[in-house]
Amino acid sequence: MPAGEPRHAPIIVWFRNDLRTGDNRALSTGSRTGVPVIPLYILEDEEDGSATLGSAQKWWLHHSIEALASRLASMGTPLILRRGRALEVLHSVVSVTGARTVLWNRRYLPSHLARDAEIQQALQIDGVTIESSEGHILHEPTQMRTVSGGPYRVYTPFWRAFSSGMEPRPPLARPESLMPIGMSLQSDRLEDWGLLPNGPDWSAGIAAQWTPGEDGAITRLDAFLAKRLAGYGEDRNVPSIDGTSRLSPHLAFGEITPFQIWHATEMSRDEVPTADLQTFRKELVWREFSYHLLVNCPDLPTANYNSDFDKFPWREPGDLLSAWQRGRTGYPIVDAGMRQLWQTGWMHNRVRMIVGSFLVKHLLIDWRHGEKWFWDTLVDADPASNSASWQWIAGSGADASPYFRIFNPILQGEKFDPTGEYVKQFVPELADIPAKYIHNPWEAPASVQSEAGVRLGETYPRPIVEHRRARERALNAYHAMKGKTA
């Protein structure tokens, strides 16, 4: 208990993107004081709108809060829900309860950092102690620096520095119980927040794929370690099999921490090939690198990291963007990915690169349109990973894929989905096309198309752009930006 605090004054634990009870330093700190703990979640109404959740994440948030509230109730205290401006809500709860300490785990969106600093200053003026802890990422982005003293801008040196540093701490145990405050506090009804679909319920496909909440996260981790970590290096590139961890939405909502994941993989070291373990950890550290970029370059979600791309001749999105969003481009691997996203709230990472490249290079549509669509439709939308990955694909980011690296969607499909199993799952109108033509159905003889029940332009669209011409146009645009002739 902080010095000078009244012995029985309750402590507020403000949950944000840390919807868990295990490895939660703020909650663990509060539980050890021996005083009543008030778990609080605020649905923040802030003017900047920078952290507005997309539709898929609202669905997830509803169910994640439900799961957290149930877990906290079993530990002895209710989760208090409030909607409003965070500082006003905290002032209100402090005033009613007499709490003199607020505990929270840090978050790293630039607007959040600024807001938390403002809240901390305002509450401290009122004599309220603020304690801020880590837990969302494995490192502090403002402290990890290159030899020259600046932030890292290239992933490989970042990985080397990270992996050669101190081993991440072990996760904290979940508190066995929490002391309730012993008074009734006003709490919103979760149903009144309107996080679930209003009107047609599009969430059935998402609900069939995911179990939001801390228990769902641990179950997903255990299954990954038991069945998929061994072989991860190869299997993660095959979209037709369940070869990835699928932990990303659980990480995005803080239902599990990277410390828990890192420690669990360490415990599996003797059971899986070292190469698979390292490949998976590199993916985990890419998330770290993305937060490193975001904190040190706060406008990463909206501005080109490489300012040369401010001159890039993007085209107006129009109907081409709509065709891409709906999975109606005429390129089966692209369409399968976009439909998987719409149906399940998630897309295989290899396919994310393919559809992203197609948008910015085949269609010459600004990466920010793709980032916005992913933000609204992904259950794992993350402000750092989303923007850093889109800028990597576009060629405008830190350590980015060169713009002139243009994925051929036909060859990509043939390489990573050779039998067409993934395409046929999400583009069922092509289910009877032979594997030889599944990624280029327009090249199938008329008799083959007819036998498969495919009528191009009717049952399935013709390609909205021709690959060879689109590639040439993209390279010309890149050279024009650079002031060169092709």
C-alpha cells in the first residue's frame, strides 16, 4: 500500500486493453494490498476518435468483457462498467468510493499515452496516486535504442538486440481472490453499449471460429503448443491448414500477454525443433517492432513513414476498392482471403500479404484504404501491427518490402494453395474447377468451365485488372514517384 494512504481506502484497477486476471500486474498489485479492489472498465468517449473500434472488435469486446466480469465475480468482486470520458469517470468513482490509488497497465497508442499523462496529472493534483505497469508488450519502446541512441528502423537489428538482451520475465500468477468494496456501485449494463450487431447479425461466422476471453486465449495457446508449434516454420505459410497460433486477437485485447506466450514456448523448447520455435518468436517480436515504430513515430497509422510516398500517384478507389473488399476481384486467392476476413473476422497472414500487395500495386489504391478496412473487419486489428504491416506491404514503411516486389496472385496461389483447398472453402463457386485452373479459371477450356458450372462474368467475375499490365503500371508509377524513367 502506498505510504500515507488511509488503511482501508479501496484501490481502483482500471482495465483497458488487458482483459485478463492472470499476468496482470495492476490487478496483482491491488490484490496484495489487502484492501478492497474496484475493477473498472470504461468505454471511453473521447473527442479524438483515434482508438475507435471496428465492428468486428466491438463484437469481440462485448464477449471479452462478459468473460472478464464472470472471472472477477468468481474471485469475489464485480466488474464496474462505465461509459464516458475517462477522467470524468475516474473522478466520479474516486469521489464516491474514497479511493486514493488507481492502478493501470500501460497502453501505447499515441493518443492513449497523451491521455494517460493528462489523467495522471489531474488525479495527482487531487491527491490520488497513480501506478502504471507493463504487460502489453515485452519491451519499453522509449528505452530500447541503437548504438547511436535512436530508435530501431530495421527489423533484423531489432530482433538481434531483443533476442540477445535479458530474457522476458515469467508471467505473474492470477490472484486467488479479491476483497470487494462492500458498497453498491452504479454500473452500466453491457447490453446497453450496443457493441453487438444492430440489425442483420453478421457475427455467426466469427462466433463459430473464436472464443473471446482469457480462457479462450489459454485454450488456444495450449492447442498451438501441443499440435502446431512443431512444424510452424512451414505450416504457417499454408492457408488451407490450421498452422498458425491464432493468438493475435487475444493479444490485441490483452486476454493473454506476450510474457505468458514467451514463457510457454520456453517450456516447450525440448519438444519442438529450434527453428520452429525461433520462427514463431520472430513473429511475436515483429509485434514488438511494430509498437517500437508506433511509439517513436506516432503518425505511423496515417502518414507515410517514407515521405517519398507522399508523391506517389495513387488512383481514386471507386468500384475497384469495393470489388476488393467484397472478394470480387477475379483472382481466386485474393477473393478467398477477403471473404475469409468478412466471414470469420480474420485472415491468414500469408494471404494478408497477397491481398495487400494486390490493393496497393495491382489497383494502385492508397494503403490507408486497406488499413481502414482491416481495422473495421479484423478481430485482431492492432494499431501498431496493422499500420506497420500495411506500410511494409506498400513499400512506404520502415524496413519495408520494396515497392517493386509485386506478388503475382496466380503464382502465389499455386505456391501456397496448390490444390485450391483454401480457395474452394471460401470461393465455393469454383469448387468444381480442377486444381490446374483453380487460380486462373479464365484459362480453363470452355468445356472445363461449363462442366464446373462456372460462367465467368456471371457466377464468378473476370479479373478486374490483367496482372502483366497492372505490374507494368505499378512500376511506372513507382519510377514516376522517384523521378526516373522506366
